[in-house]
Amino acid sequence: MRVSMIGAGYVGLVSGACFADFGHTVTCVDTQAGKIATLQRGEIPIFEPGLADLVAVNVKADRLLFTTNLEDGVKGADAVFIAVGTPSRRGDGHADLSYVYQAARDIARAIRQYTVVVTKSTVPVGTGDEVERIIRELRPDAEFAVVSNPEFLREGAAITDFKRPDRIVVGTEDKRAKEVMTDLYRPLYLNQAPLLFTSRRTAELTKYAANAFLATKITFINEIADLCEKVGGNVQDVARGIGLDNRIGSKFLHAGPGYGGSCFPKDTLALIKTAQDHGAPTRIVETVVAVNDQRKRAMARKVIQALGGSVRGRTIGILGLTFKPNTDDMRDAPSIAVITALQDAGAIVRAHDPEGVEQARLVLTDVTYVESPYEAATGADALVIVTEWDAFRALDLNRIRALMGQPVVVDLRNIYRSDEMAALGFDYSSVGRELSPG
């Protein structure tokens, strides 16, 4: 099949490369000439494990193409995916749909045959109706159907998620569109991936509901972690104890500094706004957002407490900047709030991240970036683990202790054992695993 992907960002590039790997011919279209030129040179503008090789193989096989010319990219396509950004709109928190609607207008002018227009971007309920209206108004003669097909990709594991999905949600009641979407995803039948057909509005809401539920699980276990610290419990054991219940499940029950990234913050906010507009407020999600925002700066207070109540003039080493491992994404990363709060309290910050430094420079100031965890530890009064990169799980801890000005470690991801760290001479703090002083 011939597929066009409007938007060569994270979702568009990963989805396009995977569809091409299935054997379809995919053209990725983007208005940013610099991005397209980078891709045409064989360079990948984002970090995602395995993506560079996947793109290279399919470009070489002439199944994956890149262009800035939307009309050429859409020409002859069986399915055109809208995979542009939907950031939170400045001022009111609603999803900014201007890029989606512009893509719809551009697609309307370009289609010449029956085309399935697929919204891959995360959009509020009813967006598909508006996309259909825009295309119909501009091209009353056009044959097309508008379908919702939300993505469920985890950064750092996106290729696996696309090729071995838990489910594929397709929102359409158009018989012809169902046939096209079924053919498009036919290669996944070998993996027995369930293809779930719903109404378009149901599919749009499913994406937001999924992310809001996962954000709720994260926030729930973080609050339980705070209680564990007060009463002497161990949040990791609590998480295991409840996660073994099949009704609950073990995923997203890892206590830490709060969620971030490109999806959960903006999608929970967009769901709240949509619910308010329709007179059905989501009180639980509203609380989740508020608790998560407060938690990030609370982690800085944990560091300050570990150093006796003051960090003014003291050097803090930060390990991990991105919102999660195996990505260079800094959007709403907990490290931003933690570092800013420490700087507000007078700390000097030295930071290391395996992939995120370039993006971190765009959002953080007055931070010294270093090449290794050991440089971050050198002379530091405290070392703070913010992101659980694998490289941080097997550090030479004796070397770390020897390099530090004071052997204070604040582990916001619980990647080390409290008893082992104490035995090595560290003043060690973690999340939800010890009584809070006093």
C-alpha cells in the first residue's frame, strides 16, 4: 500500500519507518526543510533505540521517502496519516489543534482519489468531525473517510510497541475505510495483535483515558511512597504486593519524582479541559495533575533536607536529565523542576545525561554539563539520581564516594539498596523506603 505521513516528528517518523518495514511504501512529509534535509542525509533528529537502522534499511529499499512537498507526498496514497504536534495551548491548557487543521486543509487540496485520512496525533474528542468538515468544505467532490487511529508508543521502546502492540484502536464506521485499515495492519496478524474497531469519538477518547489512567497509577504510588516514609514501610514491596493482583498489574507502580514527557502532562490537561467544556469534570485527573506538579519541586526539598536544610553555595551533582531513559526528550522532565528549585535555593548544579544534554541546554541555564557520572560526582556535596539510565545502575560506588566532597546520595529512582549504600559509607536517601527524619 501507499502511505503518506504528515509530520516527521517522533510519532510520524517511527510509524512511517515501521509501516515501511511491513512492506508499504511510505512518504514522510514535513514543512521543516531542515528536518527533511537531515533525514535525507541519513541522520535521525531524535534519539530512539533502533530507529536509525530501521530508517536506513527502508530508505535503501526505496520504501521510505522524505519530502517537504505535501502534494507529491499525498499523491496516490491509500492512507494519509496526520501525525503533527498537539501541544498544550498557551493560556488555557487546551490542545492546540492548529497544526492538525492546517494539515487537513493541505490534504484536502492534494487528494485525487478515495483516500483514508487518519488522525494519528493525540486529539480531543470531536477533532475528527472538524477534520472531516474542513476537507468536505474545501473539496465537496472528494472521496475520503476520516479515521482515528491513536498511537500508544512509549519513548525508548517505540519500535517494539508499534510492531508488537497490545491493541490497535481504529475509530471509524465506514466500511471502505475499515478495509483499508485492516489491510494496512495485516502484517501484525502474525503477532495476533487485536484490531479494535470503535466509533471515531470513542477512539479519540480512548487515547486520553489510557494516558490519564497511567498517570493516575504513577501518582498513586508516589503518594503511597510518601506514606511509607512516614510509617516505616517499603514502597517497592507495597508495589509488588498490589501489582501481583491481576486486576491492578505491576506496570507504572514505580515511585519516583513524578511523570513528565511529551504525552502525560499535556494529555491529562487536555482531558480535563475537554471534560470541563462538556460539563463532566474529571476530578480524579485534576487531582493527579496538581499532585504531580507539586511533587517535582518536593524532590528538591528532599535533597535540601539530606544536606541538613541548606544547599546555598553547595555543589549538587545530577545524574539524568531526560524524563525517562533511552530518549533525549526533555519535555516536562522532572529534572527541570528539581534543578530549578535547587538553584533557587542557592545550589551550584553539575549534571550528566547520556543523551539529553543538547536538549537540556535549551531549557536549563547556569548548569555545568559534564561527560560522565564521575565528573558529576567530583567535589559534589550531594549526588542526585533523577533518571534511571542503565549506565547509572552499575557505577563504581567506591570511586564515587572517593570523588565526592560529602558522601550524600539522593536516589529518586530507588535503583540502589539502602543497606548496601550504608555499608559503603554513603548517607543515602531514596523514595518511600525509610522513615522521614523527625
